[in-house]
Amino acid sequence: LGQPRPPHLEKPLVPGVRSIIAVASGKGGVGKSTTSVNLAMGLAAVGQRVGLLDADIYGPSLPRMTGIARRPQSRDGKKLEPMESYGVKVMSMGFLVDEDAPMIWRGPMVQSAIQQMLSDVEWGELDTLVVDLPPGTGDAQLTMAQRVPLTGAVIVSTPQDIALLDARKAINMFRKVDVPILGIVENMSYFCCPSCGHRAEIFAHGGARACAEKYGVDFLAEIPLDIAIRETSDGGRPIVVSDPDSPQAQAYRQLAMTV
Ligand code: ADP
């Protein structure tokens, strides 16, 4: 407050929303949505007013992960009311279209859909809006990073070289448009056998930390490859809220307190 705003925040903010955090990944399937939903619910668990926007228009997975099957309504015929899950306000294109329907939109339509989900949704007063970006570093992501007043971006990657190559592209994309990188999360970082406790590094380990060091950004968290994380996400009750005392949930809450 009272400080001059950094240039990337000169764009008008979504009214009432103090901070917008994008969760990004260089490619799909690395756990970006899982991280977004657990981060959002982790922030709510530490007392923040939180929104979660599913900007992954082509593959919206947040309706399933948040356990919401209803459709949002409008009270005034102008703005949509977000849905709610575990105290987090949620909006996703997946609420508005049939789950099996393919999204055949071109880039500009995707862009305007994301803009509308920001400006035409009654988000109210929020401390943080977590935005689950589409995977990759294409046009839609770049325009989004330029047009939406992002406070910062969290990059999710698995530890493998190939995924990290894409994560580096994401870092460079945000740097190009002056969006601060809040840090990197290594997802599927290791696996502990639930029967014998043996630890296996299925997708290698530590690559994201090394990448963070190389690029001079923070390393935020190591999240294990874990059956409970997958099952709770698929079941619409993310681990942060369904098993808050588990070490996995603690890792997400720690992440929430770091960003
Ligand atoms: P993305 O958003 O990057 O495409 P998702 O978050 O949808 O990836 O995750 C892809 C799949 O991997 C989902 O089925 C999800 O439940 C699973 N998954 C993600 N993170 C983990 C994890 N740490 N442990 C186990 N399964 C995970």
C-alpha cells in the first residue's frame, strides 16, 4: 500500500481481488490442476478468501477435482455466481459445457472466455485468485500473461529432463512479459511404497530444484507421487481438505504459506 505498483500490475485488477496467482506448466499431465486445487484449498485453510479459476479451457478438470456437478447461476442476469467447494469459490468452463463435448474453439475465443470468467463472474472480495492455466506456452497463455494482472506464477514440473525443458520455456515466457515467477514445484518428486516404505524416484528426482537454482527462482515444494493424492483429486475431495493431517496435505499447506 502506498508503494508504486510494478509495471505488470498497472493493468486494471479484477475489482475486489487482491492477488492473482497463475499455476502453469510447460506441458500437460504433470499435475498442474492437482497443485492448483490443493494450493487454493490450502490457502483457504490458512484463513484466506480464495477463488479458483479453471483457465484450462480445452481440458477443464476442476469440476471433477472440486466435486462440483451443478451449474453456476446468475442473480442479476449479468454476472455468474461462482460455485463453491470447501470454502473456495470456483469457476470453470467445465460447469457450462457437457463433460464429453470437445472444445473446438480457436485461440481468440479461448482468450475471451478466460477474460469473461475473470470479469463477468461475481468473485467478490478475494485475497487470492488461483488461476489454473492451460498447459504449455502457446498464444493463449502468453496473451493471458500479458492481459491479466498476474501477481506471479507458480510453475509445476515433474523431475524429468523432458518436463523441465518445457518448464524452462514457461519461465522464459513469464519473464518476457514481466510476470514474477513465485517459484517451481516438483510434482511426482518421489514415490514411497505404501506396503514396505521403499522410496523410488520414478521420474528421477531433484531436477526442478536444480532448475530453480539455475534460473534464480525459488524452489517451492516437493510433492510425492502418491495414490492418496490421485484418489482424493479424482473423488472431488482434495487431500488438503480430506486428510489435512497427512504429510501430503502438509506439503501443500506449506506451499500455500510460501507463495
Ligand atoms: P495437469 O493439470 O498438469 O494436466 P493433473 O493435475 O490433471 O495434471 O494430473 C494428471 C493426473 O495425475 C491426474 O489423474 C492426477 O490425479 C494425477 N496426479 C497429479 N499429481 C499427482 C501426485 N502427486 N500423485 C499422484 N497422482 C497425481
